[in-house]
Amino acid sequence: MKRRERTRQLIELGGLIAKADLVELTGDDRAVLLGLLVEAAATLRSEAREQQLLLWRRRGQRTFDAAATDL
């Protein structure tokens, strides 16, 4: 069962990358996508962590809300 849960999680995370238009914006360049994620992780290890999380959470929630109204 754990394998199924992990597979679902990975699919959902990939969906978030697609929803953010990162696949199109990067030309599906996996090195660029990984670089973006590594950069985000570095930011989360910095003193700006809480401020950045708040900003990203707000932007993400607005995106989810906009997608829900498009349905």
C-alpha cells in the first residue's frame, strides 16, 4: 500500500509543476526544473524561510482558487 501512496504523491507533485506552467516555460528542461527546486530548497534553508513560505502559500492558494472558478 505504501508504494501506491508514494506513486500518487509523485503524480500529484508532477501535476503541480504542470499547473504552474513550468513544463512549458522551461521547454520541459529537467535540469532547469531541478535547478528551480534546488533554489527553492536553498531559500527554505535561509533566514527568509517564513516570509517566503507565506508568499508562496498565498500565490499557490490564489492559483488553486482561480482554477476552481474556471471549472
